[in-house]
Amino acid sequence: MSQPKNPAELQKTITPLALWAIAVGLVISGEYFGWNYGWATAGPVGMLLVTLGVTVLYGTFVLSFTELTTSIPQAGGPFAYAHRALGPWGGVVAGYATLVEFLLTPPAIALALGSYGHFLWPAVPVLGTAVACYGVFTALNLLGIKESARFSLIVTVLAVAELLVFMGLLVPHFRVSNFLAHPVPLRWAGVLAALPFAIWFYLAIEGVAMVAEEVKDPRRTLPRGYGYGLGTLVLLALGVMVLTGGATDWRRLAHLDYPLPEALALVLGRASVWTKFFASIGLFGLVASFHGTLLGYSRQLFALARAGYLPGALASLNARGAPHGALLAGAGVGVAALLTGHTDQLIILAVLGALVMYAVSLVSLFVLRRREPELVRPFAVPGYPVVPMLALVLTLLSLGALVYSNLALSGIFVAGLLLALVLYRWLAVGSASAGS
């Protein structure tokens, strides 16, 4: 398929600090909600074991992914790597998987935002708040990347500070006996069912690649953004999960979209100033991730359209340099997904997309190492090929386990992929016929 004659260019304005904020902001909502669904099937001990394994997966994957991001700093991210390494069909698979992840993560976060708002003010409807979030933050992203990055920095710093305060409030109430109480037998079915909710702790950190084209000095800034971002998230994820499980009756939190304010309510009482204060500012972490994932899917849609895989209108930029067509189209998909009302299912589908994208990206890394040894690699993954191979093995095992535990949702994902492949084939044939 032919490339646009004058592809739009994004502006390079993102600094190292702003990139850290985007990296952490993309993910930090995973520390606020979603992970607790894993307690329902595996209990705190089983969920902790799964999370430790997932942490190893993300550590090895991020090291590998950073090599790709610094070598090919383009807005397409995984799509760009797969297209270069595996050709157009590989690009379709990577682009589809990334879109599933980044288009379905925001609705899950928006529903959690609505649930937090309803927790604070019961008269406020969950769905109405979620839809309003799309309107407000799509408008914010339309202002341009500089304003978006500044906002990400502010809300991410507030969200990190808030989680540190939350952990500090729970430390005096932590008891190992609480964490081990009401044990759930460690069965494979339960552990595998908890897997997507452990991945949710780190899901979307790879979205940093979507803004690589807008980073100042990407070959130095990107490794720092990934490294500092992942380190921050590991500390927050393990701290929040362990302390919450050890300070409360975890069974009362396993099915909520707002586990942290509820945990404080159980420990300190609903009338506590800290409970009310945390619930009020608890929206910052969700806002940071919601805003970041909108930024991510808009750049992926933009890159796919710029390369000719999607309608060209999605590659248009407004006067502020923002891909307005992609932002509006992604918001439309997200609002439609909100109508399902099933946060856990949206999370599972988003994780499916992520794992497929991870696998394709890691295969692309090996192919590019063999096919393009002369490619400039400012950051080379340490321990090659062991580290990326470990990441690939863990990714494939996780993907197999997720499919096994969620056959119906996996079928929906595969049906969408087949549709994307057919659509690409149809567009490619049409383009070839028009050019002949």
C-alpha cells in the first residue's frame, strides 16, 4: 500500500521528566483498581505469586522493548517495528492488538472514575460520569502534546504522592495474619484466572513508544523514561497490594471498582477525614491513566492512518499539532464500549491485545537483530538473546493461560483480528487497482 506523499509530522516537545510522567501515568490506575479482581480467584497469596511472575515478565520485556523504541522512534510503536521486521501483515497484527489494548483500557478506567464519583456522591451516575470524562479529556488532548504532557506531569505526581500516603496510613494496621486469612487453595485454574489482573498492574507502560516521535533526544530520554517509570510502578504495585491485603478483610474488596477508598473506610471508618480526603483525590491516578491512554490510542490510530492502513482523515493534525481525527474516532469507540458496563471483561480483552502485541514486538526484535545488524541501537538489551527470549517465553505462557481461561472473549478477539486482516486485504487490493 502506498505511503502518503506528505506525511504529517508530530512536534518534539517531551522532556525526560514529562516522559516519566507519561510512563507512570499510563499505568498508575492499575494500582487503584482492577488488580483486586484477582483476589476473587487466587486470594492474596496466589495473587502475590502471580504478580511477582508478571513483574519479571515486564522487567525483561521493557528492557527488550526499549531497544526497539530507541532504534525506531516512531509514533506507530509496535506497528512500526512489526512492519519493518515482518512486513505489512505483521504490521496489521501488531497494529490491531495495540488498538485493542489502548481503545479498551480507557473505558475500563472511565467506569472506575464513574464508580469513584458515585462512591463520593451517590447521586452522580456512573455511566454519565464515564461519558463526560471522554468529552473533557478528548478536548484537553486536542490542545496539543505540550499541554497534554504538562497535565500528565501534574496529575501523575499527585497520584504517586497519594499512593504513598495511602500506604503510610495502612502500615500501622498491617497484619500478616490478615494477609493469610481465608486462604484460597492454589489451583491452576484460580491462578490463571488472576493473571490478567496482575498484568493490569503494569499494562500500557509500552505506550511510551507511541509518543517516541515527540520526544526530545529520544535515544537518551526513552531508556530513562522506561527505567524510572517501571521502577516506580513495581514499588507502588507491590506496596499497595500487600498492605491492602494485610490491613483489611480482602474478601470485601475483591469485586469493587474502588478498593482503596473502601479499604480506608474499613480500617479508619467512613467518617474519617483521611477516608474522605483520599476518596476525593483518589481520582488523580485514574485521571492520569485515562488521559495517557487517550494520548496512546490517538498516536496509534494516527500512525496506522499515516501508513495507509486506516482512512487518511485519522492522520490529520489540527492547528495545535494534535491528531484530532484519531482522538475523536477513538472516543467514539470508547463510549460504545462503555455501554457494556463490564470492567473485568474490558480488562481481559485489553490484556489479550497487549500480550499479542508483546509477542509480535519481541519476534520483531529477533528478526531485526538478524536482518539489520547495522541498525543504530542506542540502547541494546543487556543479556541478549537470553533476556528477550525469557520475555517471549513468559509472554507466550501468559497468552496461552489467558486464552485457556477466557475462551469466549478470546474468540471475540480473534474474530476482530480476522476482520482487520480481511479489511487490510480489501484496502490493499483497492489501492493497487486504483494505482494501475
